[in-house]
Amino acid sequence: MAAAAARRLRQQLGRRGALLTMKGVIAIGYGSGQVIQPTGDQHGLALLLKLMPLHAWGWVWVAAGVVALVSAWLPSRRDWPGYVAVWLVASAWAMASLVSWWPLHESPRGWVISTIFATFGAVCLVAIGWDEPPPGRSEPPRET
């Protein structure tokens, strides 16, 4: 019974939905962390903090994660808002960290943080173009 329910869930979500679910959970977790207990090292976020305080950016991350989780259940090709939401917030983090490293020289490891967030966001750009594989056969192929 549980295996059948898991199989139905997997089929309904698909690969795109599964990826969006993971991205959404990560974004909600990261955003919640910024709201509840903000990071101590904020050198790489100076540009973003001029726009909004860190707890507000945490809520932006949470909102992007919620959009991703809701979009995970939408049909393929209609789930694009989830990918875009996560990509946008990750790109803002990546760009702020990159600029804090160079040319501002405020954060000596800004390039590392920028690479992490840029890669996290870039996965969305790759996955948004994926097609779901055709539905699998219910019986294994016959060997001849």
C-alpha cells in the first residue's frame, strides 16, 4: 500500500517536480535561517542590505521556496514560476557576493559564495528546459 502511494506520488511529481521540491525545501530552510538566526558574516551582502534588512531577504527566500513547492505540483512546462523564483533569489545572492569580492574587496571569499549560489540558481536554468520522460511501461521489457 505504501509502495503504491509512493509510486503514484513519484509519477505525479515527475523529475521536474522532484527537483523543484528539493529546491523549495532548501530555499525555505535557508530563508528561515536568515529570519530566525541571521548569518554573522554579512560582508558579502552589503549591496543587498542597502535594499532590505536581512530578515526581509529571508522572507524572500521563503517565498521563493513556497513558489517552488507549489509549482512542483503543476503540469510540466507550467511549473516555470518555481524555477524562476529560485533562480532570481539565488542570482541576487550570487551577484552581491561577487561584487563584494571584486571590485569592492569587502569579502575575500565572496567568489566562493558567489559560485555556490550561482550554481544553485543555474541548475534551475538547466532544468527548466528539461522534458519529462515518457511514462514508463507497467511491465518490464521481454528478453528474446
